[in-house]
Amino acid sequence: MRPDSREKTANTKKTHTSTLWERTRSHFSALSQLLLFEVLDDLNYMALASEDFSKCSLAEVVSLVVENRAWNKELRLSAKVLVSSRLAKQISADEYATARRFANENEAECKRRGIILLNEIRIRG
């Protein structure tokens, strides 16, 4: 193989790798933005949920507990994806910090709602 062709092959590989990296990075940047919007949407949904359970039946309260547990599971899964993305350097430290801050707020809200719901069940039980 001639030196010129080796150099062209190396340049082609570098270009292909950098193009692939840019597509992957933009994909994960979009993924992190999607996760962030999903987290914000969950936070807004749970914040709008009523805190007055006196009008709810026990079955409805239990249903809310099940929903809260499902939300908690989604939050844990999102946290794992977020950490994995950061460890693989697919997202920047700033993106990670922002998403983690929102995730921590959601986790706190989820825990708070779970405590309130379980207390409501204890009161009725």
C-alpha cells in the first residue's frame, strides 16, 4: 500500500468516526433533553395532583399509591440511564448536573407523596 493511500484511509476513518460520534452525541443530547422534559412533565403532573384525599375512596388512594410506586420506578430507571450516559461521556457535566437536579427534586416529591398516601391509608385502616 502506498503512503498516500494509507493517509487517505486514516483520514477517511477519522472522518467516519467523528461523523459517527457527532450523530451519537446529538442523539444522546436529544435523549437527555427528552429525559429532562419527561422529568419536568412528571413533576408538573404530580404537583397538580390533589393533596386532599378525603373525597377519595380507599381503593382510589391505593390506586394512587400504585401510580406513585410506578413513578418511583421510572425515576430510578431514568437515574440509571442518566448516570450511564455521563459515565460513557455521552452528555456533558452541565447536562448531567441539570438533569440530576430535576431528578432529585422529583425523587423528593415522589417520596413525600408516598408518605402522605401511606399515612392516609393508615388513618383509614
